Amino acid sequence: MLDLKFIRENPEQVKKGLKHKGSPEDVDRVLRLDGERRDILQKAEKLKRDRNQFSEQVSQLKKQGKDAGELIEKTRAIGQEIKEIDERLKAIETELAGWLDRFPNLPHESVPVGKDSGENVVIKAWGKIPEFDFEISDHLEIGERLDIFDFPRGGKISGRGFPVYKGMGARLERALINFMLDLHSGEHGYREMFPPFMVNRASMRGTGQLPKLEEDMYQCEDDDLFLIPTAEVPITNLHRDEILEIDQLPLKYCAYSACFRREAGSWGKETRGFLRLHQFNKVEMVKYTLPETSYEELESLLKNACRVLELLGLPYRVVELCTGDLSFAAAKCYDIEIWSPAEKKWLEVSSCSNFEDFQARRMNIRFRCSAASRPEFVHTLNGSGVATPRLLVALLEVNQKEDGSVNVPEVLRKYTGFNVIKRELR
């Protein structure tokens, strides 16, 4: 949530930032509502002072045995006016809150200005694009040949976009999750958490999924709970409505979760196999930081996610998102993409974002420098560390062998218990 005081004092800067993000919300409408709200508050405060003064005078007249009828009527009239003003104030505050909920975060000044993903900027590349001296297979052909996952039966059980992992495929998926959790909690210093996979409406609003993205979420309407689209939601909400001490920061958490996304309106995009799913697995990294260090922490977060791919030996590139491609809540974001030899294109496997105090304001997460100091909002960051579906695509395609089997990256072998994926005889 944007700071209303900041909007009031910097309307042109806010309009410019919203325009660059492709979300020209009605700033002038918000300012008019804010002005009316403040005028009403001043009027209400004056009326309440008058009412208190008249009430005191009525009390004094009664003690003196004098007629207080006229003052009593004035007090009642003021009370009725206060009631009407309070109702108007409540309506204005509800409308104002609705507008502020729809305002996205403003892009950081360092973010390149652009309309869409076509204007994102590649800032780093790592590894060599693999070359093969045989005809390669795509991940679906590999999966079918080795019998390691099953999309038709997943579709029969649940529907399109819900895969079944089988045998070595299931063990490989579990190995990837365990490898990433061990890496982030051990080498990178994150505290491992295991959150609920369902959250309430307040949690979804806190991280910015609601109200804008509600159609993309799976909802249990009877309980007003949502299946999480990412572990970012429950982990970032851990400290909602809390005041942290400065020596606690930065807080660094990592968590595995299944992720659920309806992907409303996405059909027509590439949806083959693991390229776009309704349920998938991901290891997430979340940070709560001091405002002055949050961009240093973003660079560190990015390195932590890249380390996963370097250890797996998968070529990747880092893309800095332009203003028009930033998410609703992000002030700055890097995407990490890996190469698919069969698709012959880069596939996103991680987004590393700094939300500054945008989420913290929605969740009321603050810190205090000392017992005597005024609480301030923390900055929140998160990054995929990383999502497994497209990671699995690249891993299988990059490591395929001419005989149809697939080499397992060395760092995973202690988790899988095997060095090569081949069709199991059952």
C-alpha cells in the first residue's frame, strides 16, 4: 500500500510512477477523497468539542436548579449532526481504502522504463548453451520414454495442469526440493519454515494478491480461504501486526510449498507439459530488512537463487524487469531464466523482488530502533529459490544422453540415490 501522506505531498511523482507501471489510477480522485475526509474530521472534532462544552453547561445549570432545556436541544442537534458526519466519514474512508488497495507499488528510480517484457534488460548470463551431436527430445518425450511422469492420468484425476510424478521422476522432484532447502538454510543462512498451504483473505491482501488477482486464485468459499500461489504469502504474513526489534533484522526465511494458480486467461499461451501448471512445487526465500539495506539484500537474494542453477550446471541469464512488466507489489524485480534446448528459448524459473514498505504497510509490519523510538515499516523481499517445473524441463533436456537416459547432476545424487535416470522395469 502506498503511503497516503506521500501521495498527498508528491502527486505528480505518483502519477508518473503509475503511468510507467501501466496502471494510471485516479490519483486526483484519491486526493479529493482525502481532502474531504480531513475536512470532515476537523468539523467532527469541533462539533464534539462543542457538544462536550454544552454538556458541561447543562450539568452546571442543573446543579444550580436552572432551566437547561435550550442547551439540551442544542446538544441533541449536535449529536445528530455528528452521527451523520461519522456515517459520511465511514463511507469516504471505505472508498478511499478501496482506491488505495488498487494502487500498485511505484517502481524504484533505477528500474528501466518500458511498456512490457519486450523492453526488459538482460544484465547477466552464465554457462554455455549445450550442443548435441544427436537428435534431442523435449521434456515430454523424455518423460514418456523413461516413465517418470504422467500428464494423462493427472488430467483424469484433477484436470489439465496437474501432473503425476512417477518413480525416479518423483524422487528427482523430491531431491530438487531437499537440495534447495539444504542450500538456502545451510550455505545461505535462511531459517527453514513449513507453512500452511491455505491462507485467509487478510494474508492474501497483505502480500498484494488481493484484490487485483483474485480470479487467479483457488478459493474455498465456505471458509473464505485461498490455496496459496506461493509460500511468499504465508511466510511474509508471519509477522503481520508485529513490531520487530532492530537487532532481529534482517530476518531470512526459506520454505517449500506446493503452489496453486488458476492461470485465468492464460490459455493460448504455451501450456505444454511442465511449462504452465495449476499445481507445482517451489522453494521460496523471504526477507524482512531495514529500509536502508533492502537493495543490498535484493542483490544477495538474487545471488542465492542463481547459486542453485550454477550448482546444477544449468545455463541461465538474469533479466531486469522494466516498469511495465513489474508485478503489482514490486518496486524492482529480477527474473532468472534457464535455457530449454528443445524449446530453443529461455524459461523463467525465479523472480527476485524488493517490495520496499508496500507489503509491510498492508500487513502493519514494523520495527523499532530503540525502546524510545517511533516504529517504522520494514522492507520485504522475496525470491523463488527456485520453482521446479521449468527447472525440471531444462534439467532433463540439458542432461539427456544419446541412449535416451538422463544424467543426474552430481549435487543431486546423494538425494536421489542414483546417477542416471532410466526406465525402470516393473
